[in-house]
Amino acid sequence: MNATGRKRAHRRKKRTQAAGRTAAGRPKKRGKGAKRARRPIWQTAGTALGVLAVLLVAAAGLLLGWAALSGPGEGRTVVVKWPGRVGPVEAAAVLHQHGLIESPRWFSTYFRLVGGCEACEPGTHLLRDDLSPRALLAWLSRGETGRPKVKVPIPEGWNSLQVAQRLSQKSVCSGDDFLRISRSRRLLDEFGIRGESVEGYLFPATYDLRLNSSPDEVVRRMVAETRARLRRLLQKHPDALGKLMPGRPWAERELVILASIVEKEARHDDERATIASVYYNRLTSPEFAPAHRLQADPTAAYGCTIEAKKAPSCGGFTGRVTPAMLRDDANRYNTYRHGGLPPGPICNPGEASLEAVLVPADTDYLYFVARPDGRHTFSHTYEQHNRAIRKSDGR
């Protein structure tokens, strides 16, 4: 090869070598056996973290979607004793045990995801087995969102036991917890109520109450309604309370106790004030014997309702007052054997009975007896009363 040929071959070789290199000056890898260039480690880690983040977001979205699904049941009310501050595993176990969730593992994971349930209130809860996991935590926290309201009618003359039973039936709160709270000394002192319970202050009305409410909240609502009605009546009759019992000034407590007795006796509004006058006359008239005895059958019946074990005559009590009950000293509420007012109200009176006691009729009646039509015959003397009894009995 001459000199010219050698030069041309050299130039071709250099061009071939240059084409086989990368921009960085490194030879390109070609063919099946060629090795790939290594990526920087920070690029590899960043890609892995990105993929992991996407997976975590997708998993969280899936879990949140699951938490919005309805529970396994069909809306049955389930009573749950919530232990208070619990971890995810224990929380899931409690709810699964009561048939409120199907997957404890999914729920415990969801529980961790939302940060637990600091606001969940310990104690008795009335939950539904069709609630989603998210709704379960909201109900356990007793938040406003997601808890429907229900109308709860409380008739005049019901006692606290009957009120508690209705609240339980309506899934508003535990009846047992309601009764326990209604006797709480802390709550009674807060309300300024003398006595052993809020009996008499659970105003009869129709309430809109949320399902699974706190018993404290329900008691406060009813007591507040009673206090509002009393304020209105006292404003309407500003001087009435001080004139009721000269020499023995009455306060709110005495007014409510006597109103509860009138509520149990009266069937017609136009007789309430007259019935109230009879009881005032029995407390003050020297003509009535035994002195200062109200002699009201419903008081003895109430004693047998709430303290049946304390009085022998209350054994087998079914609601009907017997002569043995009226002779029993052990019944604290028996106004045939104990003078003055009973220890407390015997039911929850409505506004009409409260007003009848605040502004009683002006009479000298000492007796009354129920007629078959539900109205009463009022008498001045015991002889007149006996004749009215015989006539009422059809004799």
C-alpha cells in the first residue's frame, strides 16, 4: 500500500473509533454481550421511593373507601361497653365481637391511619350493625355528624323509670345509664335540686334527640325545659309562691312534689286546681284527721315502684294499690302513714299541674273520689265523701 492508501486507511480507522464512543468519550456498548451503563444511586432510590409513595397512597385510598362501606348488619341496635382509650387491636376486637365489623385487621389498620379515636367516650353506646367503620368512630365520639335525630314523646305523669325505658327503646341512650345519671349527686348539685334524683324535673314533652346521645346531655335537656316552664309560670304569677303555705314558705321543690301528685290524680285539666286545693286543705285544715296527711294513693304506689324491697306490702305489686300498702309504715312514700309531702316527686308533672299547684282553687274541700267517667266528686265532710264513694260504686 502506497503512502496515500495508508493515510486513507488511518483516517477511516479514526472515524470508526470516534463513532464508537459516547458524548462522554466512552465506547458505546453494542451487541448482546454489551453491559449497560450504571445509573447514579440517588436516581435509583428516588424512583423506588416514588413507586412506594404511589402504592401507599393507593392503599390509603382503598382503606378509606372500605371505611365508608356499610357494616355487616341490617340496622339492629347493638349495646357496646366502650372501654375508653384503646389501641387499634383492642378497638377492632371489641367491635368485631359485637358483630359491627367483619375484618378486625382492616379496621385496626384504618384506626391507625386516622390516628385512633381520642374523642371516643367511654361507657355504654347504642350503635347499629349497619354503620360503616368511619361512622362507628363518629358515633363513639358522639359527634353531631352522622347521628340521626328521633322524636321521643314523654307523656305527662311518667316517672323516671318509664322515661328511661322509652329512651332505651328509641336508641337514644342506655336506660340504666340514664337512671344512674339522674341520681348523680354531682349533677343534682349542679342543678341545685334537693333530693335523691331528678324525678319531677324530666319535663313531659316531645323531644328531638340524637341516637346514641350522652345520658348527661338528655337529662340536662329535660331539666332545662322544666326550669324554663317554671320561670314562665312564676313570671305569670309573681306573688303566688309566697302565698301558698303561710308560715311555711314553699320553694320550687315543694311545688314540683305536689304537682306530681296532682298529675297522677287528675284526668281533666279543669279539675287540677280543685284537686290541688284539696291537698293544701289537708295539710293545713284542723278539721282533717289525721292531721297533715295527704292520703294520696299514687304516692304509696310510687314507693312500691322504686323501693319495692324496702316495704313488705310491696311484694307482688302490679300497679294496684291495696289496703295493706296504705297501712305499711316501711313505705317512705306512703302519705297515709307519713305526714306532709313525700320524700320527692312521684312522677314528672306537666305545665298544667304545675300551674294548678301554684294557683290552686279557693275551696274548703277535703275529699274527692273518682267517678267511672274519670271525673271526680268533691266533698266537704267525711260523711259526704262516703256517700260519694257508694254512688261511684253503684251502691
